[in-house]
Amino acid sequence: MSTTYRLGVLEGDGIGPEIVPSAVEIATAAARAAGVSVDWVTLPLGAAAIESHGTPLPEETKEALAGLDGWYLGPHDSVGYPEPHNSALNPSGSLRKHFQLFANIRPAKSFPGAKAVCDGADLVIVRENTEGFYADRNTFAGTGEFMPTPDTAIMMGIVTRAATERVARVAFELARSRRKKLTIVHKANVLKLTTGLFRTVCQEVAQEYPDVVVDDFHIDAMTVHLVRRAQDFDVIVTENMFGDILSDLAGEISGSLGTAPSINASATTAMAQASHGSAPDIAGRNLANPVAMILSGAMLFEWLGARHGDAALTATAAVIQRAVADTIAAGVSTRDLGGTASTTEFTTAVSKAVHDGAGQG
Ligand code: ATP
């Protein structure tokens, strides 16, 4: 008997209520085509949850997520929340911290038929998600930022051997399943102790993977290398803030930030989340590109397939990925990719590609 997988749906803010339903629609069609049974569980999060529950991340949402196989998280516009929510750790940071989703895996791949600064990019950034220079999430209590006087602000950066080792292993395993190249990104010439430790630990883990070719760059130099020759990179591992910035750059030069997917994973659960933010400038106008959210969902199905040893889940991911690629190759895309399709028109086209693909077997 086949298992029913239970997945959470948290729409979030800005373009979230446009791109998350689009991604769920495509995943539902693909799962049906691949013979996977999914129960979708909608949960409150973001500005709507402030209205309904008095907090952007209600306890009941966290409790429900703990019982699910994984979930889709839409972007949030936490800078727009009223105080005190504006000063608190934002919903995705809270979820990453609460569920110890330590590996943020962010691929950047150009699509044939879509405009891109760099054609032929096919790389994955593995970003450490629980410490580093995002001070808001690297303390047990409080946010790791201090303001002793109105004119002085201090932040705390943390790098630990344990957190670096576990994310490095994820990155090396991924490299081993791809082109067997791994790049460590750091700033060990200036931040010698913190990012120096990050580099050292990654190099130690490298000893267990003699089949993977390793190099390393300073974060500033790496931005230049990415723009010049993104196609030369395979897997990149780096700390939290460097990874956040570098993955926006990688997403944009390989097409659009609107196509850059990601998952946040622990050893036991995973959260699909587009790399981009809530794009308030285009929210509510049916202009958003849902590709990043749709492909984040595919990554979640792939991750679940590996975790549960269920080939039908992996097949669901492949159906989603192929339908998106076929749609873009056929010349249908949203404005950010140079096309004219609205969010809903693009979603309908991908949905049709799922059905057409299923028809071809
Ligand atoms: P955050 O800090 O929450 O990640 P951000 O400040 O990086 O957010 P985004 O919300 O990601 O900013 O938006 C950056 C730019 O990219 C905006 O011009 C936005 O319209 C565009 N953008 C982001 N996501 C999409 C999308 N899915 N489709 C089209 N354009 C997008």
C-alpha cells in the first residue's frame, strides 16, 4: 500500500499567496501523475497570522509542522510587520532555528530558452543556516545584536566546528553525486578565527572525500569568479550571510532570482522555500515568477524520495522539473525572464506540460 505524505503549506506575505498556490497546484498534478498521495495542510504564518493569532509564527503552526513530512514556506515581508514583531527573529529564521534546518541548499541553473547573464551555469550553494554572521539566530535567547547606546550597534558572529562539519558533509555528499568539485567560500584573510575555522573544518572533512576536487576563495573574489565563469563551479559551501548574498547573485546571473529554488534541511525534515523574498514591488499584480517556489517543491520531493527510499517521490520531482523546463523552452515565461505570461498563465502552462508529459509516459 502506498504511503500518504503530509506536507504543510504556509503562504506567507507579498507574492507568497500567488506563488505558493501555484507550486501546490503543480506538485499536486505531478504527484498524481507519479502515483504519490499527498495531504496538504494549510497553516497560518506571516501578516495574516498576526491578524488572526497575534503573532507571525503561531505555536500551533510549529506544533503542526513537527508532525508533518515537510512543508512549503512562502516568503515573508517581516520588515513591514508592526512592532514588536518587526524586531523579533523573522518567521523563516525562527523555523530554521526551531527545527535545526542547518543546510540551506540553493541551486542556480540556467534554462535553455530563457535569457541569462551566464549561460550554462549549473551550480549549488550549500549555505550554513544556523550560525555565522546572521546574529539574529545564533544565540539560545535574544538575537545576538546589541545596542548599548543609540549610536553604537554590535553584532555577534559564531562559527562552530560541529555546525561546520555537518554542513560540510552535506556539501561533499552532494558534490560526490554531481561533478565532484567543491569550493569553500570564506574570508579567512580578515576574519581569521571565524571563517578561518570554517575553512579549516571543511578542509578536514575533505580528507574523507578524496574523489572530490576542492578549492577555496575569499567571498569578495568569489563574486567576481561567479560573474565571469559561473559555469566552472559545481558545489559551493559557505557560512550563512555569505551564502545568502552569493545565492542571490548566482540565481540572478543564471536567469532570474524568480527561478532560484532552495530547501532548508535537517537530518529528519525539510522546508521548501524560494531563495527570493516577498517582492512587495510586484505583489498582488499576477506578475511574480512562481518557478523558484515550484522548483523548491521539486527539491523537497527529491529530498523526501531519498529519505524514504520512495522512487515515486523522486519521480514526482522529475515530473515537476521537466514540466517547468519544457514550458520555458516552449517560449512561455514571466516578465523577469523576458516573457509576457502572468503568474496564473504560466502556472496553467506548466500544469498542461505535466499532463502532456504524463500522457507521453
Ligand atoms: P529578502 O531580504 O526577504 O530576501 P530582498 O530584499 O532580497 O528580500 P526580494 O523580495 O527578493 O528582495 O526582491 C528583489 C527583486 O527581485 C525585486 O525587484 C523583486 O520584484 C524581484 N523578484 C523577487 N522574486 C521574484 C519573483 N518570484 N518573480 C519576479 N521578480 C522577483
